[in-house]
Amino acid sequence: MKITISVLKADVGSIGGHLKPSQALFEEIKNFVASHGKNKLIDYYISSTGDDVAILCTHTGGVGNREIHQLAWEAFLAGTEVAKKSGLYGAGQDLLKDAFSGNVRGLGPAVAEMEFEERPNEPFIFFAADKTDPGAYNLPFYLAFADPMYCSGLILSPKMSQGFRFRIIDVSYTEKNKIIDLNTPEDLYDLAVLLRDTEKYVIESIYSRSSGAQAVAISTQRLHNIAGKYTGKDDPVAIVRVQGEFPATGEILAPFSIGHYVAGFMRGSHIGPLMPCKLNTTISYFDGPPVVTGAAFSIKEGKLTEPVDVFAHPFWDTVRDEVSRKAMEIRKQGFCGPSMLPFSELEYGGVVEKLNQLEKRFRLVD
Ligand code: F6R
Ligand code: MG
Ligand code: MG
């Protein structure tokens, strides 16, 4: 049976700054999806990560389906109304356009979707990250799908030894979707050349080379490309099918133990370590640290099991301690050097305005 998993995610308001959506907002979105999705969805799961609410749903309508996108858009609008009424911060923040035009891509919400022939048993992980951007997934998914140091299946499983096809998108190019497909293992070094630049080249999807089946879909929207100004970081979501011809769940999770440095953190303008957190985790220190949550599911004919919180295991407590240390370490140097993003990536215009004023005061002397 062909199934589509769609994840649509937006920040439409939160309590106490950019920390967490309110229970009332969350319930409004959930109730909206429950009542309006009745004849459109097979199943759904609503969750929050930091200040974002994600609608994960299963259906048979394929990717980019108008009805599904409209349902999510209207659910986020309903949530925005609750946010406005209760004075939540940043009400409607990610709904950048006034009218729905058939698809939420380009309107603000993040989207990751995948249509596939459901296997007899079909496990997958849904990841959501806050206070960072889609490039945050470059390193963990490179390691999980292309490096036998992290993914033992690449040398142990005949199904995986043919490697994977990575589709990379240049997110700085806004006229059209500018993409390239690279095959591992033979294109490994070329892949590394692109993936090192996390603000420009981003993994959009990954496919098994033995079966051709899609393993990964990542949201690759860049909000400031849509709005032309700061509107918040892009806070990416991802769907990852696991086991069999794909890496095992634990192989996908392993690279997240690094707590690698990503773009985002305070004002979307810094570098901070990505902390793997429990589901529905809020935001705190320096509007961060950047967080990622993971919910693992199995599905049968599109019907979801209950989620397993992949980062709730005690193992991740030690990782979180280490990531906290890394966060405090880089924060010790404040604005200086690599702790803050380059001008092109700053999400607020203040520094650039200041520089323009200061430029006039520079003098040329012998
Ligand atoms: C980052 C983020 C926050 C805000 C910061 C200031 O993605 O959402 O760090 O940038 O709290 O917010 P404003 O400008 O809304 O006062
Ligand atoms: Mg926000
Ligand atoms: Mg957010």
C-alpha cells in the first residue's frame, strides 16, 4: 500500500518569549486537525519542540497535496488566533503570507514529506529541531548513511553495501530548486565538500541504492529567503525510515551523541551545540541551546503506533551534560570570532547598519 507521511511545522506563538507554545494553542491545533482531518488523514500526531508545533500525519494523497497543506495551514491559523487572544509572543510568526495558495511551501511553515510503498513492518523516526536550521542535519545523516565508523550496517549488511544516493539542495538559490545527486561511497569526498557548508548546501533527501526507496526527507525552507528579513530560524523537521535496507534506528541516533555545533541559538545568529532532548522540550539558556527531539513509530497501513521518545533513555543524560558544557564553553567568548555567525547569516540587521555608519568614520592615513 502506498502511504504518504507529511510533517508540517510552524511557530505560531509561545509563552514567555520564544520558549514553548501554550497548552491552549497546542489543543486548538490538535482539535482542528482531529475534526477537519477526519476524511483526509489516516492518522496524525501533534507535538511541540521548543516554540514550534508539528503536525505529523499519514494519508494516501501524495506529497504536496493541496488538501493536506490547507488543513495544516488552517490549523496553524486557528492556533494563531488562540495565540493572539492569550497574548502569546510571536503570534503567527511563521505564517509569512496572508493567503493560502495551494501549498505551504514558500509560505513559512516547514514541510518534510515522503510517499512510499509501505513495507510489511515500517519503522521510522520523526525529528524536529528548534533554534537552528536545516544544515543541522548534514553531519548526523552523513555519518549515519555514509560512514562505517558510525553505521556498521554499511559493512555488515549486504542490503546496505551498495550505499546511498544523497540529494543536496543549494538553499541560497531562490529562483528554482537547485539540486545535485551524489552517490556514496564513490562521491564521498564531493559530498563532504558540499556538506561542510551548512548554510548553503543542505541534504534534502536520501535514497537506498539497492532498492531505490527513499529513506530521508528534510524540510529545507529558509525563512529569510521567503520573507527577505529576519523571521526566526528555520527550525527543521525530518522523516527517516529505518531498518532493513536502511540504517538501524540506533545507527541513525548514534551521531547525535556528538552534540555538534550548528547555526542558530540566540537570535538565530550564533553557533551552539545541538542537544538531543526529550519530546516536548522547551527552550532556555541563551534562547537555546539548539535542540533536537526524536519520536520513533511503526505504522501499519498508515496507522501510527504510540511514539517512542528516542532521546529519553538515560544514555542521553550524559550527552546532555556534555552538550551543556560545550554550550557554556563557546558562550564564554560572547560575540567574538566563531561563536557568532558571519554577516550574511545574522538574522538581525543591527550589526550591518552599525557597520555602514562606522564606515563613514573610517579615515585613510599613510
Ligand atoms: C531565535 C529566536 C530568539 C529570538 C530572541 C529575540 O530563533 O527565536 O532567540 O530571536 O528571543 O526575539 P525578538 O526579536 O522577537 O524579541
Ligand atoms: Mg519563535
Ligand atoms: Mg522555533
